[in-house]
Amino acid sequence: MSTATSVHVTESNEAIPVNNPRFGIFKRSYSMAGFGKFMIYVALISASAFFLFPLVWMTGTSLKTVEEVGQRQLNLFPEVAQWGNYTKMLNDPAFQLAYGNSVFVVIIVLLGTVTSICLVGYAFSRLEWRGRNIVFTMMMATLMLPAQATLVPQYVLFHQLRWVPGFNPIAIPGFFAGGAALVFLLRQFMATLPKDLDEAAMIDGANPLQIWWYVIMPLSRPAVATITVFLFVGQWNNLFMPLIYLKDASLTTMPVYVAGKYNLQESPIPWQNIMTASVLFVIPVMIVFILTQRYFTEGIALTGTKG
Amino acid sequence: MLDQPKLETLLWAFGTIVFIFIGSILVAQIARAVARGFRLSPAEQLKVYWGFLFASPWIIGFVIFVVGPSLASLYYSFTDYKLGKDINWVGLDNYRSLINAEGRDGRNFNRAMFNSLYYAIVGVPLQIFAALSMALILNTTVRGVRLFRLIFYMPVILAGGPAILLAWRYMLADNGGFVNLTLGNLAESFFLFNWLYRGFIFLVEGFNGFFIGLTNGNPTGPLTFFLPAFVAFLIIISLIRGEWGDNKREIARRAIEMIGFLVGGLLVAAGLMAEPIDISWTFIWSLMVLAGWAINTHKGHATRAQLWQWLGLGLLIVGFILTLITPVPEGVEDATLGYLTAIAFASLPILFTLVQKIDHRVFLVFGALLVGIILIRVAPHQLLNGKADVLLRYMTFQSAVVQPDNLDYLNTEYIASYMDAAWLFFILIATLLGVILTKSAKLRQYTLIGATVFFGVVMINSAIDGVTYFRAYDHIAQAEGGSNFHFARFNAATSTVPDMSSNPKWLTNDLWVKPSLILINMWSAGAGMLIFLAALKGVPGSLYEAAEVDGANRVQRFFRITLPMISPAMFYNVVIGMIGALQTFEAVYILRNNDTETSVMSAAYYLFQRTFLQANIGEGSAISWLLAVIIVALTVMQFRYSNWVHYE
């Protein structure tokens, strides 16, 4: 560091030839020599294979027959794709019930949580009020507090409210801006918007509620999308809470359903059924992820670099 | 479409919205009234009103779901509350039985904590290594980087759910699982790969066998000496190398502080248990506080020294009160008096420092106290039990394991109870103090050389003891015809070097479940990768250019520029990774087997199993508080010792 700053080369950025191969993998604006580039591609593609493989394996297995699953073999895909596995699964009432429950819970949680987080994030970024720093510090302190500390007494609370078993313990707390990390993310984003906007609206006679709705919210769409995706993925995958709170068979959500498909008592284990349910379970997450990946990947960078 | 429970939830949701609406206005009004009370201007009052109006959904939720439950759970943790039954106050019984591993599955709490620590200490660095490698490959301008970034990140969103974990479970099956078949085929085809593969298996089994042996309790004796001696050795060596300056003082001071944290925590825990705490630990703690005072006044930082003193005194008082109010459990020797004596001894130097009329002669007092304590410790109690023999052996560096065939002898608390790690720390701190306070360079040199020799000998001695000890255990395990001791398994893993026939038993063997879980965590390390990528993009290219002009090669540029520049991202990933590791749940739930459960379960899984499957609220609250304290302590320590992080 000290050697670098003492040379004072910060101004010489343009002087470096763009095609200088000597800057290796550390320089962004360059084009590499052929072999280096080839090696990078080899690394990228083999790593991608490692990352994609479980998904491919899952899909392949879901199309196999029981016999094929039982064999010791390395075939990724079956000789004849058994699409019947899917129609059978889709017609299974237990599956339909679990899927419906999952969709219901996710919708309620998303509506409540996203709205409340937007309100709170606005209060912490655009409004200036006495006590803001204290309240904000308290919120950041809850990030340190592990979820386990409140899990047990919350269970008692919900039990006394007669919410167990039921969707309420999962759906209702979200309405209170659950998730300090996401509030923080939105706050970081909203803080980057120019201050003039509020002032202009204020001069036009808008109150904070109107500014929030007509000025800030439309501009914060990327951050709100990020939060929504985070919440969606987190809630869709959530296994712990449903295990505790949705113990009734009619309340089962997809994660519990999929996890319950794997049963050690069965022999041979019907992997093709388990994987069919898994594929159907993963599809919504994959679609949302691919559609919103731009927001998603940038949103995480926002939490890390500014934190 | 909507059945009864769903309608009910919709109604509750609507009610909640109304509740938040009214509650928010109330909170905002109250806030404004308070602001008026503080005589703020009307414009400021309005700002307060709007601010609290918008923030109150979180404030209300915070009170209902965080503050209230936290207080309630603190109360529950002192009771035997089970859902649907009466609440009885049981004091510290929950904590005591957890830490003392009482009851049928008693050791499971310790195992779960150890497993979580394993994920944090072994898993997190590997995860970060994976994330950093991915980020470095992606930080190039080849075509399609965005697509690859998408693929690298994808596992993160899947790994939280059961579906992909089940796919992993299928792929990792022992017999006919895809991973093992592929690896086996590769190993048969390529000699070099086979060699590496066997090496990998040997490494994993050896390491995990050793670790499992540790977590199962018994064969830890030699290690309680080896580790502190090793740490001390490293600290002393780091002091010997390089030039003398403030840097050395800083290292010594930090070392003392770090040990101070650990010992202070141990003291409070011991107070909770009202165990006959070893007098030497309280003694070390007080010495540490004194050291903090001596060094800091030397450097002119008196306020921080005072903080340490008050902290130390506070901890001792907490221990004192807890010792007094906690009833002695049945079947345990009443050691309250001994404990109180120890605390009284330890309070003396702290009280000295509070008076602030102290000079270096206080160390003479310490010397006298030390002699006195050795006398109290060794005689007459230890002598009467015939244990002084072992202490003498240890102090004269002979092997302490004299009767390897005698199981009873090994199962008594080994030499740990005769010369325990506290003494090593005590000697270390005395050395460090000597280094800090001595003005004569020659004396300093002698101190350091003496300490190096001492800790070197203790290290070698305890390593030899360790080997003897492990052999003895193996011997006994064979004699009993079973593998009750996990060290038999460790020996099996290490004796056939390398095992040419078997493949990894990923999910069915105690030695492999934790590595399996870490493998999956490495597969889904993409979140860390994105943070590294953002940090790498922020490193100015001019730094590399300047370094290259100065003749730095690629490796130097990486270690001297890239790593320091991305150290904030590294720090963030370490903290988040550690917290995540202690809370691992989903992967454990999906990957566990009945026979490997105790080897894979994390603290969060243990909490789930004990509390929610058995509705045991009292004990569950105690578990969650212990877990919370550990997580917060780890995080605080990471922030405290984060001087390797460079902020711009």
C-alpha cells in the first residue's frame, strides 16, 4: 500500500495500453493472450459443471423409472423420459395441498413484509427526526442477536395466542418489518437518491406520506425488487418454521412435504418421486431468480460493501 | 379455494394491519408529546411525528417479538416450564445440567456445540476460500462472465431448501451414489488421481477421527497442555522475532487481553455452576486486570484500564453472588468455601489497582500469593489423595501416564486436575508482563529464551504423553472387544495407510458427515463470492500498475494489494459465515441419519430436537441463551481483533 501510494500513479490510468497482457487477471480492461483466456474458460466451465450438476442430476432422476433408479449406473438421463412421474405428482392431492399452502404463505408474508420494510426504510433514510440514530442503532443491534434467542419464547407466545398449529406465526410477524438486514439494504439504497427530490415535493406541498408514495417508492423499485426476491426465496425454502408451527397435515408446506418424501423405512427409496417433487418445488425459485438476477446480484453487493 | 386456517390467517392479517395503523399513530403522538415536553420547535415536533409514524411498525414489532420474548425466555431459562404444565423455579439447574452433560443424551449439547464450532472453524475458511477463488476467476473480462456469475450464484438460492439437499443426499450415497461411482472410476483409471484420492480420504478420516475423539470427552488430557503450550510458544516466538518496539508491547498486551476475555468468561461460567473453580484461574484473571492497568497507564490510557478493572471486579462479584445463591447439587462436594476464598484472593490485586497507589513491588505480593496458592493447592488435599506424585512428574518433565493398562486411572480426570492449563497461562502472562515491564534488554532476552525452552519442553512432553495416552486407550478398547472409544476408529483410519479399497462413506459414517455438509456449503458459497467480486471491482487498477513498475510479481501483488484491499469484504464474510455456521439447520435436518445424528447436528438442530419436539421450554430457553451468548461473544471478539482489516 505504502509503496503504491508513494509513487503517485493515480493519474496515469489512461497511459497504460489497454491491450497490455502483463496485467493478468487483475486488470479489467485488457484482452488476454490466447492461452490464458483458454485456461480461464476451462476453469469457468468446469466450475459451472460442478455448480449445475446437482440440478441436472435432480431433473434426470425425476424422469427415470423405479428400476433405473435402483441400478448402480451413471446415466444422467433415462432412455425413455417418464413424464408420467410429473402428471402423477401433479394429481396427488397432498402435493396440491402443500403447493397451495406454500403459495398462500408466501403471498401473505411478501405483502406484509415488503410494505412495512418500505415504510421503515423510508423513515431511516429520508426523514430526519430526533431519536432516529438511537432507533436505528437498536435495529442494527438486533442483527447481532441470533434468531435462537427469541425463538423459544415466541413459540410460547404463539402457543398462548392459540396460533399453533396455524399459518399465523409465520405470516403475521412479517407485518412488523421483520428482517433488519433487509431494512438496512433498502435504507442504503434510498439514502443514495438525491435530497432535492424531497425538498421539491415538500415545496409543492406534499406531506411525507405522499413523498414516500409518489417520489421515493417509484425510484426504489430495484431495491424493492431485491428485497422481494430475498424474502420470496427465504420463505419458499423455509423448513424450520413450518416444522415447528405447521405440524397439522392440512397445513403442510412444500419444504416439509419434500423433506417428508424421503423416508428411511421405504426400500428401495423412490428417488424418482422425491426428485419429481423437488423439481416442481425448485421451478418457481429458478424462474424468479433468472428473471430478477440483475437486481439480486447487485443487492447483495450493496449489503456487503456498505456494511 | 380458501379453507378455514387460511381464512383465519387472512382475518388476522387484516386485524394486524389495523393494529399497526392505530399503534403507529399512537406511538407517533406519544413521540410528539415527548418532543413537546423537551420544548422542541413545532417544525421539529412534526418531524419527530412523521419519523416515528413511519418507523413504528418496526418499533412495535421489536417490542412484541424481540424485547418481550427475550425477557420471557430469560425467565423461562430458570424454570422447568413445559407447555401445558406448571412453572417451577429451578434456578440454574438447566444451565448446570447442560454444561455438566447430565442425563441420558447429556453429552449431546456439548457435541452439538463442538460440531457448530467445527463448521465455524473448519467450514467457514474453506467456504471463504471457495468464494474467493470463484470471485477471482470471475473478475476477468472474458465473454459471458455475467452468465457464469449467474451459474456460480445459483446454488445459494437452492441450498436453503430441502430439494437440492435431497439431491445431494442421493448423489452422496455410499454404494452406487453418483459421486462415489465417478470418483471410484477415476481412481481406477488414473494412477495419479488414485494417489491424491487416497490421500484425501486419509486426511479427512484422520482429522475427523481425532476431532470426534476430542468431542467424545475422554482422551483430551494431553491436549489440555499441548494447546496452551503451543499458543504460548507461538506468542513468545512472535515476540523474539523482529525488532523491539511498541509493536512487541502491543502483541503482548493483546495476548493478555485475549486470554483475559477467555478466562473471564470461564470464571462466570464456573460461578454459574458453583463448581470448585480452580483457584489459579481467578488468580490469572486478576493478574490480567492488573496487567491491563500497568500497561495502559504506561501508555497513558487510564480510562480503558479502569474499564478493565471494573469489569474484572464486576465479574468476580457476579461469581461471588452466584456462588452464594446457587444451591449445591446433590452428590457434589460442597466447594463453596474454597471458591469464595479463591475469589477473595483474586479481588485483592484488583482492589489494589483501584486504589491506584501501586508500584511494581506489587509483583512481590503476587509472588508470595503464588507460593501460598501452590501450598494450598498441593497440600494437604492433593497430597492425601496421592496425586502430588503426578504433579511432580509433570514438573520434572517425565511422562505422567504411568499405568496405561488401568482404565480407572485414565478415566479419572487424568493430570488435567493436577497441573492444569491455567498454570501454563499463568506462566505465559508472567512472561509477557516481564517483557512489557522490564527495562533491561538483557533481562528481557533471558526471559524470552527461558520461556521458549519451558514451553518447548511442555509441548514435547505433552505430545509424548498424548501418544502414550492414545495407545492406552486403543489397548483398552481392544481389550473390551468394542469400539466404544472413538479413538479405536481413529486408529483404524490411520493404521491402514492409505486404505486402497473403500470409498468415502459420506453420510453414513461419523468421520464423513461433517465434511459432507462442508462440501455442500462450499458448493453454495456464491453469496460470499458476490461480495468479494464487488470488493475486487473497487480495487483501483493504478495500484497494480504501480506495484508492477516496482517489480512485484503476481503472487506478491495478490498478497500485498488484493488481499489488504478486499479485507473489509473478507471480514464481513467471516462474521456472517461464523454466525451462519452456528445456526446451520436445514442441511443437518436433511442429511442426518439415526446413527450419525450426533456427529452432524448443530446447535440450532439440537435446540429444535430438544425444545420443539419435546415442548421443553425451560431447557430450550437455557440452550438459546447459551447459544446467543456464544454467538455475540464470537462476533465481539472478531470485531475486537479485526486490526488486519484495512479500511480506506
